[in-house]
Amino acid sequence: VFLCKRISSILVLHNFYPIHVYLCVCVYLLIFKSLIGRLVIGQNGILSTPAVSCIIRKIKAAGGIILTASHSPGGPGGEFGVKFEVANGGPAPDIVSDKIYQISKTLEEYAICPDLRVDLSRLGRQEFDLENKFKPFRVEIVDSVDIYLNLLRSIFDFSAIRNLLTGPNQIKIRIDAMNGVMGPYVRRILCDELGAPANSAINCIPLEDFGGQPPDPNLTYATALLEAMRGGEYGFGAAFDADGDRYMILGQNGFFVNASDSLAIIAANLSCIPYFCQMGVRGFGRSMPTSTALDK
């Protein structure tokens, strides 16, 4: 969900639940208090968390709301959370979250608009006459992958990756989207754009309950990927969580690559990434579990 500045405010959703219910709750105050005049929503209500961050920065939005189960069990009876991202595309700092919480405690009622029907499958702009200062109120349905794909093209050497996946010395890959939001991205980017065979991607249909399994990319839940990689047929494997901001990487024969080592591998091969060759590197993100591999 995006909130853009005043007259061009934007909402972008990626969500596996009945959208009309949560849309009313999350956006009511902003729309009907005349702070939002335009919503931008991913087609079929789907956007990954990295894509939301990308679009916030691309359109210079003030921030955004993401409705997500993350890596938890989903569905109408499952878990559900709300992420708020600020203008730089990153998570809201505590001071912002605390302010939102304080305001939420003062709410006594909210109104809904049961007759508002938005076709989330149809790309393009739809207009509505609502009781606020923006006439008309605009809802724009955008392709879920396009803007993010263009960003990736500007960062990575797609020609080199395509050659790796299709050339004479190609490697076979196996990517598990775990029936979360990443399915359309995996299909469009790795298969359609970079030439990986269609059977390289599994569990790519986003489902409300993620197929009954927690979409947590680890050795416990990504068992289909792990078994495939252990067979030795594939040289690279990866799984994504439901909203696309967490991953697991496996090497040939099921070798587990932890996040610290994958960061170190990127750091050691920056010359292969055009964006960093052009822009340089200012530093690497660390957290408590980060190993010393990055120092080597």
C-alpha cells in the first residue's frame, strides 16, 4: 500500500485475503480525511515487499502499507500483519510506528463503502466519486512486476545471467516461490526474461493459505526444494517467503548457504555487478548473526 504526497497519494497492495475488508480498515482515515486522492494497487492485489519499496522510490511516494502474512501460516484463519514503509522504501522507524499506534487508540468508529467495486485484474485507471476533496478519486492498477524488473535490469548484467542459464556451460536452477507473492516474479524474471526452463520454477501460483504450509524458506519447510537439490541435478536452488523479503539459497547436492556467506560472496564479486561498478560501495549491512566471512 502506498501513501503518496497529498494530491497524488498512492496505495499499493500485495495481499492474500479478501481485499475489500482490509482496504476499508487500513485506508479509511487517509481517504476520507482527504489525505489520499489516488491509490496504486498491484494487479490482483499482488506486490512483493522489495517491489513496494522500489515503487515508493520510483514515484516519490510518502510511504506505503503492505498487508502480509510474511513467513507465517496464512489464509482467512491464519496470521496477518501490516508493514508500513516510509519515503526511502525502508521500514518505518519506531517514532512513526508509535505515533500510528497512539492515534489508533483514539478511533471510535470507521465507515465503509460497500458499493465501491475495484477490478483488481484490469490494468489501468479507475475513477470514483467519493466524499472527499479529490474529484475524482483515482485507483490505478499496475503490473506487479514491470517496475521492479526495470530496476533489476539497471543493477545486474542480464546478458551474463542469461548466458549462464542458457549457454553451452549452463547451470540448472530450481526456485521455489512457496505459493507466495514471488511466483509471478520468478516466472517473469528468471523464466521469461532470463531464459530458465519453465520447470525451473515450482509453487509459483500465489494461494491464500500458501498451499497449507508456512511459506518459511528454511530446511524445515522448503522440503520439496531440498529433496530436488540433494539429487545433484541442479547447481543452484532458492526459496522465498510469502512477501519476498526473505530467502534461502542451496548449492548442488543440497549444500546450505547461510545469509552471511551469501553476502560475503556478493562482496567478493562486486565487479560482476554493473550497478556497483558504476556507483561504488559505501558499506555492507551487518547484524548480530553476521559471520566474519564478510571480513575475508
